[in-house]
Amino acid sequence: MTDDTPTPTEVIFRQFPEGDIIALFPEVVASPSPWECQSYQHLGQHGSAYPEDVISGTIPAPDSPELADLAAELTALGYRLDVRRRITPQMRDVHAAAHRDIYRRQS
């Protein structure tokens, strides 16, 4: 029997001044840029983001119906969320190793 439970994905929820909430996945590679991670918003859905730029222009997302809706949408897409408050050096290391692995195979 196999375990179909998805691996937890570390996520950081942030809120822009206008109120929109973004989910940052600091360990998930989003582009050839070694500084971008995967992100998700209701509008636009998956995309890449510079996490330091997003964090500097946002606040931690407060508990709200909007946050609950975004988390539910991500869960419905198959994510098993591991909610964190900040990016750690370990997350950066995981991202860097994944980035090297992906782009080493492409060269």
C-alpha cells in the first residue's frame, strides 16, 4: 500500500497594504532566477516572487476569512500546508539545492 498523503509544503502568508493575501513557498523553485520562489494568489494564481521584496512590502497575514479562503484553495489543489511566519536559513538552503538540481539537469 502506498501513502498518497502529500509532503507538507512550507508556506508563508503575507498581506499587501491593499488587503490582498499572497502565499509564498520559500522552498519551491519558480524560475531560473536563484532568488525567486513559487507564490500563489487568488488572482493570477501560481507565479514567481522575490520573497524578500514581498516581505518588505507586506505584513504577516492576519487570521481572516480571506486567509482561510486562500488556504482552503491551496488545500483543494493538493497542498498540505505547513504554515510558517518567516523564511529560515534552512528554507533558503533547501531552495538553493533544489535550484541547483533542476538547472544542472537542464544544462
